[in-house]
Amino acid sequence: MAYFPLFLNLEGKKILIIGGGKIAGDKLDHLLDFTTDITIISPLVSIYITKMIKEHALTYIEREYKAGDIDGFDIVIGATDDRELQEAISTECKSKDILCNIVDRKELCDFIFPSYVKKGDLTIAISTSGASPAVAKHLRMFLESILPSDIEEFLKDMKNYRKEMPQGELRMAFLEAKAKEFFAKLRYS
């Protein structure tokens, strides 16, 4: 089954990561592109996670996960190798309608982490619905290589035009023409 692509505003959403190893660090790294309202529960954390906790003033609870720890969170990431714990976290999340991602256990997940490109306000997500993370990764790298180096600046300009111009057909036509012009010059350079 394919996943529905959704861009979720994480402002005001509390996120819990259970685990402190490399995979937890990878998930943390992705989340930090969008929010810092993150709590980590793990008896041990990697050097990288320790650094991120300090740099971003994240909450760290230094102990094993226990039932009830998910209360008050909107999103839970289970990044532990303990399969029984993974299943318990997923079951508890489902019983409380909390979105859950159990790393490498697609059947226990409400959502998956796509591969993505982020350049300022531009975010491009790529998913193979778990069929091949390697394909998603290489497609991401390809897209990054062909994106214009000034795409962030162009998007800032477009954002300003939208703020300054009144809504309506003239603004829509102007913005469409600007976008068309920007991409047309890429074809000929």
C-alpha cells in the first residue's frame, strides 16, 4: 500500500523519540529541520544525539521507556532494536490516537519518513512506500544536484510578491509568469 503524501506543520506538536543510537540520531536529524520540540527517552545516547540535545535545548530523559511515557505527545518515534518494546509502543500509541513510527517496522507505523530535499521554503519529499529506501535516497541526491543554486532566493522573492500584491487573477498571472521565466532560463543555460 502506498502512503498518502502529507506536509505536516510541527509547530505546537510534541515529539517523543524512544532510543538513542544511530537510527534515533538519523530521525532526530530529520526532525530538527522542522522543529525542536523533541524529547528523547533512552538509558544511553550517541555522541551526536548528546550534541544535538545541547545545541537545541532538547529534553532528555535518561532511562528505559515505560508505559505511559507517550502521554502528552502528538508523535512518537520508536527507534529501538527491542521488537517487543516496538510492538508495545505501537499498540499504546494506537490506543491513544498518537501518530507512531516504529523504525524498520512498516506494519507498526502510521507514517514513514520520506527521503527529502530541503532548500529554505522548498521541501521535496520522495517515498517508495518502503519498497526501496536506496532508490529514494539516490533520487533525492539526483534532485539536489539539478536544483538551481538560487532556488531559495527565488522563492523568497515569490513569497514577497505574494505578500505585497493583492489576491486575484493579476497576482496569479504575474506569479505564474515569474515561475515560467525562472524555469525557462534553466532549460537554456
